[in-house]
Amino acid sequence: MNTDKIIAEAIAKEYAPKENSKIVALRKLDNRAKLPATIFAYSFGIITTLVAGLGMCLAMQVIGSGTGMMVLGIVVGLAGFAGCGVNYVLYRRMLEKGKAKYAFEIVELAREISEQQ
């Protein structure tokens, strides 16, 4: 076996123009349907986790002092935990809307791919 030939073919394959196949288009549509919900879920989750952490710091008087700060910390922490709890529900709703938006195109393209084989 000539390993130099195999390596040369693998490198040449990387630089060859890619065919715009239907599978690639189907994956792009699938990502376009799911990506906004995923980005929102991560962003919202990070923000609400930070808010919950801030509330815990205030409640334990790591930041600030006094009863007022502790009460504020409890309220802010509960708001952060509520946001964390709602995050998955919001993600599922956004994902369903994204899937519904691109469902027709994805099903048609998948049908075309399955009929060709």
C-alpha cells in the first residue's frame, strides 16, 4: 500500500470543490430550525444563573450588609431560579416554532432524498 498516495488524495479531497448535495441542504435546514432556540436557551440560562448567584451573594451578605440587602437577595435569587426553571419550557416552545417554520421544506427535501435511493 502506498501511504503517500493515500495522504495526497486525502489532502486533495479537502481542497476540491464540494458538491452541494441534498443531504448538506437538509442538515443546514435542520440547523436553521434548531439554532435560534439553542442560542436563546444557553444565553438565557447563563443570565438567569448569574442573577441567581447574585441573589445568593446578597442573601448571604457576601455583597452588602443589612436586612434589606438580605431580603433583596432572596427576591433576586428567587427570580433567577424561576428564570432557570422556565428556561426549558421556553426552549421547547421556540424549538417547536422553528421546526414548524421549516417543516414543509425539510419533509419535502427528505422525501426527495429517500425517493432517489
